[in-house]
Amino acid sequence: MTTIIRASLAHAAALAALHATSFPEPERWDARAIAAQLTLPGTIALITPPAGMILLRALAGEAEILTLAIAPPYRRQGLARALLAVAITAAREHRASRLYLEVAARNLAARALYDAAGFRPAGRRARYYANGDDALIMARDLGGDLEEE
Ligand SMILES: CC(C)(COP(=O)(O)OP(=O)(O)OC[C@H]1O[C@@H](n2cnc3c(N)ncnc32)[C@H](O)[C@@H]1OP(=O)(O)O)[C@@H](O)C(=O)NCCC(=O)NCCS
């Protein structure tokens, strides 16, 4: 069974370790960077130890997924889908009506995950990432009953 915990500052190192399993060096957030995010208003962090984490921010009626990582040995077991579902509930609890994210255009795994969760393309940022990849902006409404959940 998957246990998803609402993370606090005490989890900053564990969140950073999980982030490091899934992102290359220039994009990694260390424990200090994660702790700084956690102190900002509206930040929500979820962790499913030892497999994965998600960070989002919900403010002023909108929410954004800041990062999502599942450590390689735990992938394709539905954990990202489960974290995303809890994140969506948390964003709704913060009264967000729309949820945004950025994903590398070449990241087909994440794009498939988000597409299946009801996110749709909402923009593109050319050469957004350090390696020159474009970012796609994706978004989904949080109102009403959506079949993807
Ligand atoms: C993208 C990522 C979070 C997916 O995590 P995961 O736990 O393996 O995903 P899930 O098992 O919940 O998959 C849910 C659905 O997403 C899609 N998906 C996930 N990984 C996929 C892959 N490698 N190829 C194609 N589709 C994929 C599938 O539709 C999948 O459903 P299915 O397994 O029933 O076919 C994980 O691969 C990861 O951490 N990657 C590196 C970091 C990253 O890209 N983060 C997102 C940045 S925006």
C-alpha cells in the first residue's frame, strides 16, 4: 500500500534526496532550496518514502506543480498518479481552481502522466531548460468532477 505523507521542514533532506534521483545536476534542489520553498506561503509538499515526492504551490486561486520525482526503482507502479491525485485534492483545499505545471517537451513519460491526469497544453517556453529543451506549460481545471481522477 502507498503511504503519502504531508511533508514538513523536517523532511527537507529526504525530499532533496528523492529529487536528486530524478533530475540532473543543474536542475537539482538541495535540502536548503527545498526548505526555502517550504517556508513560502501556499507550498504543499507530499512524500511517499522511500519512493517519491511532489511539491506544489497554491495561491490566490491558482496552483502550480513545482516538481515531481519518483526514484527509478519505484517507477511504473502508479505512484506519480497517486501523488498527483492527492496534490489535486490539496490544491482544491487551498481553493485553487486551476493547476499549472511546466514539463520538458522531450519528457514523454511525464507528458503521458499529465495527459492521463487531465492536463492539457497551455503554452510553450522556448529553450527554457539549461540543456536547451523547450518547456510545455500544461494546465487543468480543478472544478467539477473530472473522469481522470
Ligand atoms: C514522470 C515520472 C514522475 C512518472 O512517475 P511514475 O510513478 O513512474 O508514473 P506512474 O507509474 O504513476 O504512471 C502513470 C501513467 O503515466 C504514464 N507514464 C509514466 N511513465 C511513463 C513512461 N516511462 N513512458 C510512457 N508513459 C509513462 C503512463 O500513462 C502511466 O500509466 P500506466 O503505467 O498505467 O501506463 C517519473 O518517471 C520521474 O520521476 N521521472 C523523472 C522526473 C520527472 O520527469 N518529473 C516530472 C517533471 S515535470
